[in-house]
Amino acid sequence: MELILLRVIPERDVKPIACSLLETFGDINRVITAPRQRLLTVAGVGDDVIAEFRLLEICAKRMARARVMRRPVISGWQALLDYCHTMLAHRETEQFRVLFLDRKNMLIADEVLGEGTVDHVPVYPREVMRRALELNATALILVHNHPSGDPAPSEADISMTRSICAAADALSITLHDHLIIGKSCEISFRSEGFLQP
């Protein structure tokens, strides 16, 4: 953290700012992805520091994305999980993403199809299927986050997944999995038995 701050606040002792940021947000991931308004509450943090954090966040997300785009997703599962954690684990509100795959399980698109609150995100199976058809996707992986950090699925998560699975089945589209991303772990609906093989 100090090295990052030294790039934008040269010739100054940045250790107090680094310590304050880590105390406030918990770890470097949460510092880098924190909202602008919350970062500005930390003494010594200004627009230059926030711009540096945004640059680091964008670079991390693009590097993670490069590891999964146009590659077989199912055979590179750990890279996919790393990507999902990079994109979602430190968000303060729920976001619902769909990974659209072709017939060789290559990732052709990763799109946000819902933005929500701290404990809910609206998802419409019809919109998921419409977009899958537009992209000529033959398989899907659903992904969303739980800002609370606990990836345990709610009844609403299970019900929504079943609705999307039924719609996908009707269109001969495979639903490989639904991942819920927590702060440091994830739940796979397939592994937990919520999706039948």
C-alpha cells in the first residue's frame, strides 16, 4: 500500500495514510475497490490517490478477464473462479452476471444483467434467454455476489436459478452452474446439488 501511495504522493511519509486505509477497509483489495466517497473520508486521500486505485482495479480486472476470454471455461475452472472473485468479491451491492459460452464452452461474453442493493438483485429469466439467443450461446454460467461475504444461497436465489434452468432447457441451452461469490469463498450450485447433472 505504501509503494502505491508513494507513486502519487512523492516525498511524504505515506505510512500513516496506508495504515489508515487498511484499518478502515480491512485489506488492499477492499481499499482499491472502495467507493470514492468513502475513500475521501480518509485523511490524505485525494483525487490522485483515487485515480491510482481505479487504474489498479481496472488492470486487475482486465488481467483476470484475459485468463478466461476465448478459452474453454470448464477446463480452466480455477481461472474462472479467480476472475469472478476479482470482478465481484469486493462489491458493496449485489451484481448479477451471466457468462455466455459457445458449443466448445469458450467464453464469448460476460455481461452484467442486474444491479441491486446490499441483499437483492432483480433477475429476469426472459432477459437472460433473450441475450443468450442474441449471442448464439449454447451454455451459461450464472454468477452473482453476496456483499455480506456469506455465499450461502437464499430461497430466492434457488427459485430464480430453477426458473432460468427451466427456460434454458426449453431452448436447448445448458446451464453449467450458478456461482455465488462471497468475500473469500464461493458456492457452486452444481457442487452443492442445487442443479441436477
